[in-house]
Amino acid sequence: MRLLDFLRDNLPFLSAGMLLTFLSSFGQTFFISLFAGEIRAAFDLSHGQWGGIYTLGTTASALVMVWAGGLTDFFRVRTLAPIILILLAFACLSMAFNPVWWGLIAVIFALRFTGQGMTSHLAVVAMSRWFIATRGKALSIATLGFALGEALLPLVFVALLAVYDWHMLWVAAALIALVGVPVIHRLLRLERTPQMLAETDQSLGMESRHWTRNQALFHWLFWFMVPALLGPAAFNTAFFFHQVHFAELKGIPHVQLVALYPFYTSVGIVAMVLSGWALDRFGTARLIPFFQLPMVAAFGIFAISDNTLTLLAGLFFLGLTTGANTTLPNAFWAEFYGTARLGSIKAMAAAVMVFGSAIGPGLTGMGIDLGLGLESQYLIVAGYFVVTTIMMTIGITRAKPLLPVAA
């Protein structure tokens, strides 16, 4: 199917997915961290206290995701998405009007659960379930919302921060989330229920069957994949969480480091589109074992870089895996475990990734406090991704013969 025909025939569904991934930005680390200085100053928090609050709230959201993510197996996205977006808007308003430091734990939980957790979960589960032969293409298009949010929102909100009080900007974020409610409902007015899809969808998993969440949880392949799920979430988040300290280590102004991020975003978009195309052409099994190898190069370069050019090379490799990470893992669950209970299974994976984003900043921050420099830690992180690549290769090699012949 030609791309233009694909877009025309599926525009409402793809647009809904892109809108959801874009709106998830308000619960993502890159957006919340824009206000870190103002939040710390307002509540008189140290870096460690703010990091601890962030870890507690994010960890709690990961635990709730295990249960809540399974709702996508029983309810339409058209039904769930407006509820989640309304809750996301309330979370943004809570950040704007929260009066006490301990209330931040609940605020971060709400933002991370509704934003990074459920809003993005709804989008990728829907794409994986609605599309089979063109799953990779659908995921790569719908998840462009992530890249759009990363590229657009920091520039806009940092500029507005110079003019408006930061509390009012969180009110603006809430209003944007609320605008998405009628739009989503309109785009998905013809959506079928998950039960109807389960009856007609022939995207079976290993052993030619649809797996339940418990079966997937106790299957050895899931545990071969867990370190790979944790890694990008933990250490991508840690890299951006400690970006000010990292710039100081490299002896460059923070603004000079930030100026390199559009290049990183551009690489991520290209990698996202190419990985979606390759996914439809070659399948998940051939691609996913190797998609974290660029992370080895990225963190190795970050550890030893001493100029802007080498930092640019590190961001290039980081962007390659970041882009592929939006398509390949999401398609993996549908291809290997089937789509009947995809929401419940993907919820476990999402919880692992959210938990990774919780422990990454805390773990690296503790290392810094204990005297293990960030550059030394990044060499260890590079080694970690060597291990995840080996584990994925072993797991996928063993599991691939179990896939249906059509896959």
C-alpha cells in the first residue's frame, strides 16, 4: 500500500495516535524538568530531595500501570482517552496550585501515570492492535507525536517562562489537554471494541495463540526482555535529568548542550520512520536484538567526549535507539504474544519502563553523591547495553521458531 493511500484510508486512527503521544508530553521528564528550577525554589528543595520526590511519584505510577493498562483490553480508546486526558488536565492544574512540598509526590504520580503512562500506552496499544501488516508504519507515524512534543514544547514553554509565571503555564498545559478530549472523540467515532477486534484479529503470538498476561509474565522470553525495557527508560531519563551537571563536566554552557537537542530529535524521527518501514518488511524478530547497540556507542562517547563535535556524535547514536524504541518494542508484544490481551501484557512492559525512568535519575544521582563520576557511570551504562543486546539475541533466537509460519 502506498503511503498516501495508507494515510488517507487511516487518517482518523493515525491522527488520534499522534495526538495522544503528543499530549503525553505533559507527563514526560523532558517537560516536567523545564520547571525544575522554579519547583525547587518554590518549595526550597535540594537536588536530592527533588529527585527523591520524582522517583517516589514515578514508581507509584508504574505500580498502578500494571492494573490500569489492562483496561485497554475491554474498553474503546474513544472511551478511555477522554477520561485519561481529563485526569491529565487535573494533574497539570494540581502542579499549578499545589501549596505544599509533600503534595508534589501525588502531583508527580498523577502526571507520570496519566501522561507518560496511560496516554502513551493507549496510543501504542491501539496502533499495535488496529494494524497488522502495516503495524510498523502505523507505529512510526502515530509516535511522531513524541518527537513533535520534544521538539516544540520546550522551545515554546521556555520562551513563555521568561514572560509568564510558571504556575500559569501549567494551567495552559491543562487547557491543551482538555482540548484533546472532543478531538479524540470525533476522530474515533467509528472505532470498534477490543472484544470485536479479538474475534476477527488473526495476529497470533508464539505457538499460534493469544497469550494472557500471567502466561507472558511466567514465560522465559519476558524476562530476557526486561533489562532491555529498563535500559533506555532509565538512562535516557538520567542523561536529560543530569544535563546541567553533564554540561559542567564537559566545560560547556548548558545552553550550548541544549542547542544540540534538535539534531537528536531529528535523528530520532528518521530512525522512527525507518524502523517502522523495516519492521513491516523484515519483522520484529530480525531487528529487535540489535536496536540497543547504538546506546553502547552513545554512552561510550558521552563518557570520553571532550568537545561539541563528539557530543553531537553521541546524540546521533542516542537518537537512533530512541527512535527505534518507539516502534520495535511495541510491535514485539503483539508479534510474540498476540493481540487479544495486548493491553494487559503491554501494561506490564509499560510499568517496567516507567519504573526504569524512576530509578535512572536516582541511581545515577546516588552514584554522583558516593563519588562515582557521571562519566565513569556512563562507561558502565555502555556495558549494560552490551548485556541487554546479548540477552535479547539469545531470547529471540530461542523464541523465533515458536512464531506462526505467517510471521
